[in-house]
Amino acid sequence: MKEKWLLLILMVISVPIAGELNFYPFHTDFRVSLGTPAFFLFLLWIRSPSPLISGLLVGSSVAIFRMGLEMVLEPQWNWGAAFQHHYPVFFYYLTYAIAFAAFRMNRRHDRPLLVGALGVACEIAATLAELLLRYSALEQTTTFATWNQIVLIAIFRSFFVLGFFNLVKLRQSKAAEEQKRKENEKMLLLISELYEETIQLKKTLHNAENIARDSYELYQSLNDAQHVFQEDLAQKALRIAGQVHEIKKDNQRIYAGLSGLISHDSEFMLMEELADIVLRSNQKYAQSLGKKIDFTLQTEGIFPLCHVYTTLSLLNNLVANAVEALEELGIIRIGIIRKMDVIVFSVIDNGPGIKPKYREKIFMPGFTTKFDQAGNPSTGIGLVYVKQETERLLGTVQVQANSEGAGTIFTVTLPISQIGKEE
């Protein structure tokens, strides 16, 4: 609402000023200026208040502005003569606004040619109203040639404004589309991270269920004995089983909520689009870390639509891991290749590499070689997730030294049937 009123104030100020950029084609006091195109543009842009209010305000402001300007510049200024000279312009803008509202122009933005033609009609109607007021007192008339000029000027001004207006709307539409694309990418990456958590949570649920069962079996075994000390142990085991059961129930509620959150109508996307999202997000991630990394992406083969969250979570973990492994400068090459019935993801960097003795340990929970500036270790669960999820999908994950020099190569091979939509 505040923006609309600011636009209205800007219109009331801008149109009188634009009206001073003018010329007199008919050698009378009737002028052709940029005021009309400016008014037409504002009417197209502002949906409220109504065009009638805009016409009243702008018509008044233009007439007052011209009389005030004449008072400043003309030493022999006379109020009555100035009013007689300038009051027709008020009816020009009011008539234009009435015609604009009558034609319901703001409901026809999807038909630009019709809007342009109606804009011409509005200007002709407004010009007719002003000429009738100006020439009726002087008993003058306009010729056919004059009206030809008026129509040509109206056509030029209306379609020029319409072209400019549609160009601005197109740029706005593209900017909004780009913003929406970025928001969708951000949401997809966020959901892919939640997807990782659901996989880990599902594993925790399974472990909690096993612990609860074992604790209850221990309670039954101890409860069968008749010794008081053993009965006390049995009660403790039962309490442990109950506590684990509560953890399990809480985890189930969290898991149900996360599962519902990541359920989406479009759970499958083109592999090229998913790879592009990973590439752009990690370029931004590298920039946020102050690193200058050259990314390259290569896809080869024909891919089916692939599961969004599985693909993003696996590939993003590998690429983000490579970003963190590199120093200030580096190269990361992302490869996605289809070979018969499998898809092969490869992430190659030219960083310091992984020592041979650590290559098996990097897939162990909690193991990490990365520390922040305060000396705190990372969680070490990213590659663990990659290995667990890959094996769950009946795939394999390999790590090896870069044969072309320093760095590491991570390779994940997955059956297409496990990640792709049925073709």
C-alpha cells in the first residue's frame, strides 16, 4: 500500500514536469508533450486507486503547475487569463482517465495490440475534449490535416509507451523467474539434507528397537531369578527398556514429520538439471569459504528422470567434501556417465589427497581429518552417509588417488533401477 501511494505521488509530480518537454505542432496554444506518455505509463502500472482519481489529481497538478510556472516567468501575469489558458488541460487528463477506465485497460495486459489501440483512442478522446474547450470560445476549428497529425502522434506515443511497459514487465518476469529458480534450488538442497537425516534416523530407529528388545529380554531373564539383588537389576533393565522405547517413539514422530516434508509431487528431475544445481550451489559454497575453485561438469549418455533427493544428497556430499579438502585454489571435475544399466558419479579434485592408510577409515563413523579454525573436528558423517546410502541402493563407492597428479577421485556406481524412474 505504501508503494502504491508513493507511485501515485510520483505520478502527480512527474507528469507536469514531463509536460514541459513539448512542442506546438498547430501554431496555437495546444501543445504536444511527454506528459501524456508518462500518464499512460503510470495508469498501466498503478492498479489502485482508480484511474478517475488519478485523472483528477494529475489534471489538477498539471493545470496548477503551468499556472504557477507562468506566474514566475511572466511579469504581466493575470490569474484570470492564466486560468482561461490552462484549465482545458485538466479536462484533457480527466477525459483520458475516464476513457482508460471505461475501456478497462488494466484488465487487458495480455492483449498488447488491443491496449495500444485503446491507448490511441483515449488520447484522441482527451485531445478532442481539450480542443473543444480551447476553440469553442475562440470559434476556431481544426482541419482534417490537423486530425491526421493528432492521430499519428497518438499512435506513436501510445505504442512507444506500451513497448516500454512490456519490456519492463518482461524483465521483471525474468527476474522473478530467476528468483523462483534460486529458491527452488535452495529448497531442493535443504530437502536433500533432510533426506540424509531421515536415512540416519531410520537406522537409529532400528537400533533403538533392538536395544529395547534386548533390554526387555534381559529383564525377563533377571526377573525369573529369586534373588533380591537380581530383582533390582531386573527393574533397572526394565526402566532402560522403557526409556529406549520412549526414544524410539520420539524418533518415529520425527521420522514421520520429515518423511511427510520431503514427499513432493516432483520427486524426479532431469539428471542434467540436478547436476547443474549441485554445480552452482558448490560454486557459491566455495566463494563463501574464500576459495577460487574451477568447476567443470561432464555428462555422458541418456539418463532417465532421477530421484531428486537421493541424487542431490549423494553428489552434493562428494562435491562439498572436495571443496573443503582444497586450499585457496583448486580444480574440481564432476562426471556423470551412464554405462548400460548403471550410472557412475565421479568427483575429482587436485587437493592434497588422502593418505593410503586413511582411505578405508574415511567411511567409518566419526573419523575425520578436517578441523575448523578453532580446532574443532567436523562430524565425519558425510562420507559415512554416502557409503551407507550407496550400499543400500545396491551400489559401490570407491576412493583412489588421482592418477594425473595430486588429489583424490571418488566414484559412486549405482544401478539405474535404484535411482531412476522407470523408462
